[in-house]
Amino acid sequence: MGLDDKIENGAQDLSGKAKEAAGKSTDNERLEAEGQGDQTKANLKKAGENIKDAFK
């Protein structure tokens, strides 16, 4: 996994956590779900990169 990918995935995960927290604090279910989705996407990308790295 390249450094750029790690940074991008980490930023997406943090962004998702921030959206989720903002959604919870404002009772905005859509924003909360969007944040959870961003976190899931970041985790899936990270898992995919880890699999690629394992086969190098």
C-alpha cells in the first residue's frame, strides 16, 4: 500500500467519523449514516490494499 493510499484512506475514515459524530449530535440520521458509509469505504479500501500487498 502506497503512502498516498494510506493517507487518503485515513482522511476518509476521519471524515466519516466526524460526519457520524455531527449527525449524532444534531440528530441528523442521514449525516450519521453517510459518515458510517465513508468509514466502511475506507476500511474496504484498506483491506483491498492489504490483500494486494500480501501477494507481492
